[in-house]
Amino acid sequence: MGIYTRISRDDEGDSLGVARQQQDCERLADLRSWQAVKVYEDNDVSAFKRNVVREEFELMLKDLRAGLIDGIVAYDLDRLARQPKDLERLIEIFDERPRLEFATVTNDINLGSPDGRTMARIMVAFANKSSHDASRRIRRKHLELAQQGKDSGGPAPYGWRKDDRTKVDPEAAKAIRDAQREILAGVRIGTIRTRWQEQGLGNPREGTKRMAHHQVEHILTNPRLVGYRTYHGEILYGDDGHPVMGEWESINSLEEWEAVCAAVAERKQKHPGRSLARKYLLSGIARCGLCKTKIRGQINQRWKPESKAAKFSYQCSVVNGGCGKVGRTGEPVDRLIAQLVLEEQRARASVTGVPVEQRWSREAELEQVNEDIAQLVEAERTRQITVATLLQLLPAKERLRDELKLERARFYKEQRQAEAKGDTTKLSVDEFFGLPIERQQEIVLHSLSAVIIHPAGRGSRKFDPSLVEPVWR
């Protein structure tokens, strides 16, 4: 005989519920002189949710059909099935093997008889309805909590303390804000994800080798960061047209959060589905002095740590459509270009200075539009205007509101990007190479449109800076 135990939720993770079921099932098997040879346990697994696979339940059906066990003992029928389709799969096996035994602790149902199957179908149908009713009540409760700005429980999102979801975790919050500044400065989410994985940040799931890209993106753009309450992944709005604010400490200001969200969205539009990863500073920037084809960085396969050989070089490659006649050791070229770019930007900063507007100038206009929308909705609710009138007036106001919010997000994105990129005039060459590669390239491209690498000639081994020609913007 096989014993099947299941419980939908085990919040403590101690498996006490399924252990009690197993004890009662073993007692029943002893009373009927059945020998229990295997226990199939689905702990903390729902039998109602359609997208959930119960691995032990599936194994039990497989063993039943193969004849490895001669029947099932369960605590209750609803431990086995809450979806009629699962019960029918079980009944089909009992049809194929009429001598199979079946028993539950709480009921006396015989799946081998027509009357027993009919009763089982009725009981599972009621259990299914009970689960539907409970699910509907839970959804309604969660919506009510969301409308009140209250938390719905569960594990604390990254950025908040595990013992108190309403309080910010200072260390995690700092990691989030640092990563957001990097995003605004041009660093890829993939770069941040790799560093977080190495440092153990971001609450990666136990056992995973690499954090998912969308997980890091969600952490950095989560509406919760600015205090907004969400429901089913969408920002929840109150009757006044304003977002519902949650009862927890925020990590970002509205301007900071909107700037990051706009930067992420803009990058997706510019580079849909294409990787922006770069290993070498001048990849895609350097060009061959003979054929003008873009030059790529190539690692020296013979290089080893502490050796004097070049780690990588820039080569004009025939594979990429080039002439294959120009190549240069990579490190001295990179240092030369970094030094020239930083000097040029220091010189430019000494003679120019552009004042930055601190606040978006149309904030009052957006507030007035939100107020107009709220007044229209309230007027329809109190029957001062009809639904038809509301639907005529509302779309134009909503379009204007959305346009203004997009303009505000872009304004603060540009402002925060400028702050995140910082003052490059104070960077040393060594500090420059300590930045992520995406940030290094952005600094270079701010001053240069290309770097022309001219052929060095035969027998020449000493680095000649005159053969590296920067093309200034």
C-alpha cells in the first residue's frame, strides 16, 4: 500500500501537518492489515491551482498503474484531489486494476464501486467549490488591503527588513540606490546582476546559479520603492485619482524612481532584444586606418597572469569585412584614449557651465489635471453628470495626464542621469578604468566619435601614440 499526504501551506516549514496525516494513515492501514511500503508526501503544495504540478501525486499514479503498490490510504479525499480531472485520472487506474484498495481516515469511500465513485465525484466537486470560494474571499481581502495601503504579507521584498516589511534595510537600500545610479550612468542590468550574484545581493533564490535579468530589473523599478501600493503588478489608484500609498518606508523619491523607470524603458526601445555587453573599451569605436572597418578587441589566448605578454589586442579582422592588416596591443591604446578624453573634458568644463533646472516646471498643471479627473469621476458618482458625459470628457484629460507624466519622467531622467554620471573632470586614469565598461565607453563617446588606428609598419614594436588618431566630436 501507498500512503499519500498533502498540505497546501506549511508556513513554518516544519512538516508537522503531513506528519500527523501519515500517523493516522499508518494506524488505519494497521487496522485493515495492510502493509504500507511507501509514503508519497506533497508538503506545502496546492491541489487546487491548475499550474501546480504535484510531483509525489504524479509518482503515486505512475506506481499504481505499474503495479508497484496495491492501493492508497489518504487522510481525506480532498488531500488527494480538489480538481475533478485529478479524481478521474485516479478512477481510470482503478478501472484498469479492479482489485486495488482505497481508504481514507475521515470517510469510507470505495473507488472500486459505482456508488463510491459517484460519492467521490460529489465530494471533490464540493471541495473544488470550497477552494473557489476561499480563493475569491482571499482575492477580495487582498484588494481591500491594497486599497487601504496595507501590506499583504509574505517574504519581505529586497530593500526591506526580513523581520519587518515596513522598515527599510539600510544595506539593501544602499545597494538598490547605487545600482539605480549605475543604470542612469549607462551601466547594463546584466553587469549589475553579475556583481550582485557575486556579492550575494538581491535575495537570489536558494540553489540558483544566476539571478534572472527580470528579477533585478523589477527590484530597481518596483513601485514599492516610492511607496506606491500595487495589485496584481499594477499601481493601484484611489478615488481621488492619485496612487494609493503603502504603509511602509520608501527608498526612492518620486523623481528618482521615475528617472530610473524611464531610463530602463528608453533602453528597451533603443535596443530591443540586443545585448549591449562589451569587453573592451574601444570595441565598436576603433577603426582600421587602411579600410576604415570597425576593429574588435581580441583576447590573447597565450596570455597568463603575471606574464609580460599583452592580454588583448585590437585587430582588423577579415571575418568582419576588414583588410586584416592592422592590429595593436590593447592596453596602451586604451590608456592613451582615456587620458586624452579626460583632459579634453577638463578643458571643456573650465570654459563652459550650463545651469540645471532643479524642478519640473509643469508640476502644478499635472496636479490640476489629476484634480479635474477626480472631480469628473465624483460628479458621475453623485449623478451630477451622466456616464455618457463622463466618457466624453474623461479620455482627453487622461491623455493629457499621461503625456505630462511621461514628460516629467523624461525631465527627471535627464537630470538624474547627469548627476549619476558625475563630474568626469576629477577622474584619474586609474579611477576611469575602475568604472564599469559601459560607463567607460559612454565617457569616451561623449568626446569621440571614433578612434583611427593606423598601421605601425614592419618590425615596429614600440608603442607610437601618433599612430592612434582620435576623431573628436
